[in-house]
Amino acid sequence: MADFTDGVYSYIKATAYVTNYFPMDSKGNADISCYQCRFFSRNNGVCQLTKDVTAYPQRHVGRACPLNYIENIKEENNGE
């Protein structure tokens, strides 16, 4: 167990890679909004990744959203 009685000497950086799937209808219209993200808490309206409150989460993505978007899965998997 670490002993911090003399303060903190330094920090160790840790990162994570997370994935979320946003739904798309048959016409190609995607619903990319906080409300469709598994990291968004619908109970309190807070992103669990950034801890930010998002205005209109059913329509928008938060300004500090760390997710990078990739083309739809069907195209990535050659239609499978």
C-alpha cells in the first residue's frame, strides 16, 4: 500500500479504449446522440466518461464527447 504522508511524488497515466454502437435506420439516418450512448446516465443527464451535463441529450452529443466515429458496421464487415 502506498504511503502518501510526504505527499505525492508523481502520477501514472492510464487510458482506456471504449466502444459504443449508435443505431442507424434502413435509410442510413443515424441517431448519434448522448441518449443512445451506453455511457450516458439517463437518470441524471450526465456523461459517465466526461461527467458533463448535456443539453438536449436526445438530439445532441456533448461538447466534450471523447468518442471518435467510424463508418457503419455493415460496411466494415463487408455486409455481414
